[in-house]
Amino acid sequence: MLFWLAQNEEHVVNIDHQVPMFKNSLQGFLKVLVVVIVVWLSTPAMSNTAVQLHVQDDQVVIDNGIFQLTLSNPGGIVTGIRYGGIDNLIELRNKDLNGGYLRPCSGILIGANQEVKEQGESSIRMIEGTSFTVIVENEEQVELSFTRIWVPSLQGKQAPLKIDKRFVVLRGCSGFYSYAIFEHLEDMPAFIINTTRIAFMLNKDKFHYMAVADNRQRFMPDPEDRLPNRSQVLAYPEAVLLVDPLEPEFQGEVDDKYQYSCEDKDNRVHGWISFDPPVGFWQITPSNEFRTGGPFKQDLTSHVNPTTLAIFVTPHYAGADLVVKFEAGEIWKKVYGPVFIHLNSVPDKNEGLSLWDNAKEQMNIQVQSWPYNFPASEDFPLSNQRGILSGRLLVQDRYISKQNMPAKGAFVGLAAPGDVGSWQRECKGYQFWTRTDEAGYFTIKGIRAGDYNLYASVPGFIGDYRYDVAIKVAAGSVIETGDLVYGPPRDGPTLWEIGVPNRSAAEFYIPDPNPMYINKLYVNHPDRKIGEKTYKGTTWQIKFKLGTMDQNGTYKLRLALASAQNSELQVRVNDAEANPPLFSTGEIGKDNAIARHGIHGLYWLFNVEVPSALLMQGDDKINTIYLTQTRHTSPFQGIMYDYIRLEGPSAST
């Protein structure tokens, strides 16, 4: 099946700590509609059969001679995919979560915050359409719409959204696209969307091999291996130690769906392989324009069940900043997708792994085909209804070069107007990103008409760039910005630096995991445990000498953080007990990246002035900067450093 689910509770909804979807403990999601477009792309077995639609009282069947898709009528729930000698690729034996579904986890906003949402009870319900319409029907294409209108009398039991989910099947193609149109209207109450995603639960007897990347693929444990009698829940429900798996080879391993998360910029294709018969099922995301939080946002891919996800909205690795919040009467509409579900097969099971290579080829085809020309919804603009923006980005840092430098490999994007760096917390609009070439040139294509700011993040330089001039993109417009210059934060020369400014903690120390856990659970800091469920804050020390000093100047400490979870970072200089500290961030962060094995969450930059009176001069004097993370009620509280730099006063040499 493919369907939308929503999570609701008395106040708001959260699934930050939900258990895997096949488990009965996940509960409490309102029904919401999804839009799915089905399209078959080329496989070794092509068919030129015309697309056929068969409408029955309780179901709709689309058949193009390559595969057959069955949906409930009028619910729009995918109940069957017949392909490659398998009667049904999806799982129908799980009484809670069968088949495929589009799931917006959501809730009424009644002055609640993230903590309240995390504590609420929940349940899962499929979101079913109440109206079925044939949008396009001919030999080349079938497009179907399943809509659900909000009913005010169901307030508190139904997400206040108008939802339209579509399915499109094309002639001669082996795969299908899925997209949804969400709309919040002026007569609707305040509301939040915590999570929106499409998920497919695949046939557990067939699909055992999962691939997320060239170096992240393997045979996976069975869903039953996670049941209480076969596993031990670890620090949070998603992570279990497999103690009595069906296949002994998995004994002693840790299974956790967050081990397979990926940055959106790299999250283009993932899925599963069956070897008997050799069939592949792949979720391909051809564009990130409808995702939230920019190119570095991390999220789930595929995991044990077997499950494959297309994530549109989640607070994962970011926290409440990426929960979509609506005021009462706020007018909003957004198209999520289309994404592409690619089906492929080979005659020989010994060649089964080649299905991954074919999936990557199909991913490249999909990316090059964006924006698609087949969606019939007027809410999805075609290529000639979109704009193009080009320019060049340079970096000006006179302490590195007297000349402006090309911003090589920079991420440049358009997002909703906002403050510097606001794009990483933006979740209502569309975003369009690209990378610069070696000379700093960039081109962004396929931009929806609208008002934007232009933002950039340049590897090797701290901070964020925002072009001060607002950009208005019209249908068919071609915009040239010319040369843009980013001046990253800088007061004086670099006295020392630690790390690489790239929004990641990859260069910093990561201790080895406990050897009893074979799958390496991510831990950012050295062991802080001092007793059962008792932890302590940690202090890092940076020791350095200053041969010469500007006795009247002010030094600058730059602290770029790659992640923070309910943390407070305090800075002291040459006095470990100074009270108050020279600087404190206050409590920051809810991205939970440590628990989810992330190497980063949201980016933070703090600039700390260090008076020269606090420093000592001389080759025989050692200065010490103390960096203390004070919060310690959980093993997952902490920060990840991206980059640390001490600058001298601007007049220093």
C-alpha cells in the first residue's frame, strides 16, 4: 500500500523517538492524503503495451504491461505491485503498517512545545482519500487523483489540511512517481506538521539486501529479529542488540535505522534487492526543491522491515526548527515530490547486485529530466514556467590573499527571504541549490516563480553568505547576478586553528565504540558516564603560547559548532573556575544528532571577544582556554565542533 499517515495528540505530534514502523508501539497518526504518480522507466524487459486503467467499486488497477499497480478506491492506498515474477512486492501481513503509504505526522498547535510533543501518546492511522478522479487517461499515460477535504467536525481527529495525492503510470516505463499537494486554507485552525514522508513496506520474504550507497549496503536482519524475545532495546527504542536473530550471523549486532541516514544532497537513490527472483525496488528523489533545511539536512533512507522512505518533512537532525507551524487561517500550499519508484530485474540471481548499478543510472536519468513534463497538476510548474539564475561567488579574506578568491565548491542556493543562514531552518517553501565550479561560477535551473534570498556556504570558510538584494524569479526569467563577494567573519590574523570549517565534526576525535556493539553506535564525546544513568559535564582544554602580544588589543575566539543537543558551552581563559565564565551560549540545540549517529546537525557560529588582559605573553607561559559543556542529564547531550580559531587583534602581524 501507499498511503499518508499523520500523528496527532492533544497538543502536537512528534515522532523523534518512534520505534521502527513494523512495531506495534508506534501509534497515533491522523489520516491524511498522499499524491503518488506512477511511471515505469526502462528495464531489461521493455514493453510497448498501452497503459490500461481498470476501475472497480473498491479498487483501481493500472497496468502498462511491465507492472501492475493496485490502489484502493477511493482511499488511494497502494495494495499491490505485481512485477518481475512476484505477485506483490509489498507486505500486507503487518496489521499496523502494510504496503506503502504517505505519512504526514501532525497535530493541532495549542501552545505546545517540542518537549510536550515528545511526551504525548500516539497511534497510527492510514490517511485515505474520500474522492477519486481520473485526471489523464490515454494509451501513453494514466494520472489519478485521490483527495481528502478537511471536515471541521473532525477537528482534533483529522489533520486540518486539504490533501491531493496523485498516481501516474507511463507507457514503457518501469517504476512510478509519487507526489502530494498539501494545502492549509483560511478556514483552518492552527496546526503543525511534524513529519511527512512516503514509506513502502516491502515483502519481507523476498527483500533481504539493502543498498543506500556504494559503500553502505548489506544483507539485513529480519523484522522479527527486533521483537522483544529476540532483541534487547538499548538507549532508545530504535537501537536494539540482536540476541537471538533468525539468522545466527546477525547475533551480537546492533540494528538502528538511523545508522543509514544520509544528507539530502547525497540522498538520491536507495532501496532493496530480492535475489529469488532477482528484483530491485528503489526510491529515487530527483530534486531537493521540496525538501526542508537545505542540502546538508540529514534524514532516514531505508531500514529493517524492509522499509524504504522518501522523506519530505522531519525534525530529524534539526529539532523543532524544522517542524512546519501554521497560524489559524494561514494560507499555504506545497507540492511534495514527485519522487520516483524504480523497479528493475535481471534473469540471473548471480547478477542481482547489478540492480544497484542500474538504479544509479536511473537516478541520473531522473535528475536530468527534472522538472518533469508529465504531471497534470497546475501546481507543478513545467520547465518553461520556471526561471534560471547564474553568477559567480568570490571570497574576500585579506589575511589569506590580497586578491578575491573563487569560492570553489561552494553550495549556493535560493530559499525564502530571511536572515543569514536562515535556510537551514526553513521548512515551508521551496529551495534550489547547486555547487560552484573551480572558478566560483554557478547556475541554478528550474526555479519556481517567487521571492527569494540567495545564500551560500563555502567549504574552508566559517559563517554563511547572504546576498543583500532580494531576488524575484518570474516564469521563464533568466537572471544574472554578476560577481558576488563573501567576506567571512574575520577581525585579525589566525594565531591557531583546530579543525576544518565545513559544517562537520569529521576531523575531531571520535572514540571507539563499546566492542560489544558491532555496528558502531556514534558517540561524540569521551565517556562521561560516572555511574548508572549518571553523567558529568566535559571540559576540553586548548593550550598555547603567545611569543608576542598586543597588550591593548582584543583577541577573537571563533567557535563553529556542527551540532548541539540541549547543551551549554562555557568559555574560560586561564582560570578553570572563573564565575561567571567569559562566555556562555546558554542552552542551545535540539538536533539530537549524537543519538542518531550524525556527524553534524544544525550549524552554529559564536564569536567570543578575549581581552588581552586575560592572556599571558612569553615562551615560558602557557595559556589555556577551557571549553566546558555543562549539561549532563543524558548521554546524548553534547556538542560537536566544526572549527575553532583564535585571531589576533586587527593591527597585529
